[in-house]
Amino acid sequence: MKEFTLERSRLPALCGKGFRHSSTLKSHQRIHTGERPFTCSQCEKRFTALSSLKSHQRVHTGEKPFTCYQCGKGFTQVSNLKTHQRVHTGEKLFTCSQCGKEFTALFSLKSHQRIHTGEKPFTCSQCGKGFTQSPHLQAHQRVHTGERPFPCSQCGKEFRDLSTLRTHQRIHTGERPFTCSQCGKRFAQLSSLKIHQRVHTEERPFICSQCG
């Protein structure tokens, strides 16, 4: 016990956080030192802990050992499973201090908050355009590459992103999920609903520069 106490006293106290095991402390201290001794052999990404490396490697192997008992969806990490399960329970733990909107995951809240701050940390290397979320950047980059990885199973038409494909598929299914609260008319796209609502609000946002 004395030997462990001496060893622990030599370790730098950077934040004062306590741990049950010296190995956990050493792993934690890499957050402060920046040391990442565990490297993925597939993509060279580096990690502070071996457990984090093993979890990451499932991205390459496709292994998803954590399964949702509600819908059967699989996940590479137990933390991702717990976050997903809130979809079923309706639990929303994270609230935006600006507008009060609630979210099931912390990363969703942080992404949302960029709407208020104007922060766009994801930048296109081709044209410099900034985005609030990484998936939005990835979808945008296909404008430059011409890639359309999402084909419609009904007609074969291809799309740059999954959300656009899902909107398109409503042409085939007839689904109209957006309803006007004023008259009950339904629309396949949110943008179409917003345009329609000007009939009720009498909003005319497009002004002629010649005559006003």
C-alpha cells in the first residue's frame, strides 16, 4: 500500500479528479498530455485508451454487438445504444438555453446551438463554404464530386443525400406528412407547406426592385 501511495504521488495532479485504479488515472492523464499511444491499423487514427481503439475498430469490421431490444437496431458502442433508446422512451435530457428546444443526445444539442451562435466549423476544401454539421458538409462535397450514392428503389433516380431521397420517395408512396394548421391541406415537403401558408398569412416576401 505504501509503494502504491509513493507511485501515485509522483504522478502530476492536473485537475484533481479521483480514480479507483492507477491505470485509469494514467489513461485519464492522456487527456491533459495529448498522448495517444493506441493506433488503428486500418486508418491510423490514434486513441488515448485501448478500449477506445477497440470500440473504433468496429467501424471497419462492421461489428455491432449492442442491440436495441425495441427495434433490433445494432450499435458499435453501448453509449450510442443508450442514446438511441431515448427515441423509444421519448426522454430528452438536453435543453437549449436559447430557445428551450429539447434533444435526446448532447451532440444533437451542440449541433443545434450553432444555429444561435452562427458557428460553422465544417468547411469545404473545394469552395470554402461552411456548415454547422459534418453530414451537411459531406452531402455538399458531392456537388463537386458528382457522387450520388442514394438511389431510389422505385425508379432508380439517384440523390446526393438520404434526406432528399426520402423526400423524393413520397412521390411513389403518396405520403404527405406536413399539414397546414389553418385548412388541413397536406404536403409532401415542408417547403411546399411554408409556401402554401402565405395564402393564409398574405405574406409576400418577394418584392419587385423596379416598382416595389
